[in-house]
Amino acid sequence: MISYDIYKQTNKQFSDIESQNKDIKYPQEFKHAETFHQKEAISISSPFGYKLNGIFMPNTITTNKTILFISGLPNARDIDLDYLEIYFRSGFNVLLIESQSHEDSGGNSISWGRLEKYDISQWVNWIKHRIPDGPIGIHGVALGAATALLHAELNENEKNVSFYIADSAYSDAESLFSFHIKQWLYSYIAEYKLPLLNNEFFSSIILHYVSYISYFYSHSTLQDTSPLHSVQHVTTPILYLHNENDKIVPSSMSFELQHATKGPSQLYLFPNSEHASALADNQQLYNTAIYHFLQSLKELN
């Protein structure tokens, strides 16, 4: 029961935290209506048989550059649209996707990126068919960021994606759950005034059962999902973004990821921000970090 509660609570945190304290709008309600002129609902098939949904929004200026945005929210349309405006103003079309088990897309449960990375390849193929020979970038937030990094390893064969931006990514699912289990044990001991336990021992036992629960829901164990392992083989440029006060995914995980990345990478930390809230709290700094990264990429300039 404890393992089940931790698994479900961590799932819930990834579903709810990103939308806290944000001015959420539907995609047709941009602050600057001139940044787009139409949006198109897209539906494709996952290689695993379920339906995937997305919204394609072409830039008003004709361009062959496209950003694939993975929000990490259960409803991809409920995002802070300032994310998308960054790319409209930088001359990109935007494809906003709903991952499996999110909103109207199919799939029984999130798999923490293990299956979702193959779905991303399907979306990349859709973009290549729609806009042949155009540069493609992927920007993911939280779960979406981890999924993007897992996909980056797949991308090494064909190099269809020119760059990745990973905001608040976890290094691997096992480390993420281990972190939350230890936090839970500390709070449990404090709340009930219990003697100190061997946290490493008890957390390893709970983690073992959490992994079984993960397999039951998503047919993947926590050990199957490691962006940290993936980036060791990635040569495509990556920009890591993270908030120093992130209590859901520690910022140390982005340090680990950048240190392990084989190819060119940058890391930008935002002070005084919690999980996935850097854009809301530090919009100018967030925009600047992305603009500078995009300007450094020869494929785009």
C-alpha cells in the first residue's frame, strides 16, 4: 500500500505541479494574435497501436523550422502559452503534442518515457513529411523533458532532430522515486516521532515494490527509464534548464545529465523558482537562455 501510494502520488505531482499558479489559456487565445493565423488538429498512430493527438500551429512568416513541444501536462493544451510564443517569435512553426495517456491520446498509463520516446519518432516523421528538409527541435518540460532526452539517443542514427531543450528533466526514474521515497520516510518519522530508521535499507525495499507497481501499470520498470544513460550516447546539442528550488526534481539531476552528455550542452539555472515554473517567475531570463542557445546552432543560422 505504501509503495502504491508513493507511485500514484509521484504521478500526480507530475500531472498537477506544472499548472500551479499559472495563467492557463487555450491555444487560440494568444496574447499576440498576430503570431499565428491558424491551428490544425493532428491525429497519428503510435507504433504500439493507440491514437496520438497534437495541434500544429504554423508561423505567420513562412518558415521550414519546427519545434515539437512536449508539455508533460495531462492536457497539453493547458500550458503557459509564453512557451510557444518564444518559438513563434524565433521563426518556428509549433507542433504541440499530447503524450500517451494524456487528454485524448490513447495508452493505458505513462511509462516515464520508455514507450513515449518511440511516439516522438512518429511525430518527427510527421513533421518531416509535412515540411521536408526543415530543421526540427524538441522542447520538453518535466516528464516531457525526460522523454525528449530518451528520444535523443534514438535520434543518433538518423539525426532528424537538430537540438533538444530539457526543462526540469529527471536523470532516471529510479533515482527520482528513490528521492521521493526518502523524503516520505523523513516526513513519516518526523510526523509520528519515530526513532531514526535505516532509510537506505527501507527505501530500497519500497523502491523494489514501486518498480513492480510501475510494471503493472506501464509494462516497464523504473530501471528501464534512464535519460542519464541515454545522453551518454547523444551528440545532438542539448540545453538543460532547471530551477534551483525544485522540490519535485532536484536541480542536481540536470547537473548529472549535462556532465554525462557526450555532445555539446549548456545548463542554465533559475534562482528562486520551484518545479517547472521558471518561465512564469523569470520570463526574461528564460527567453534569453533559449534565444542564446538557438543562436549558437549553425543549422539554424
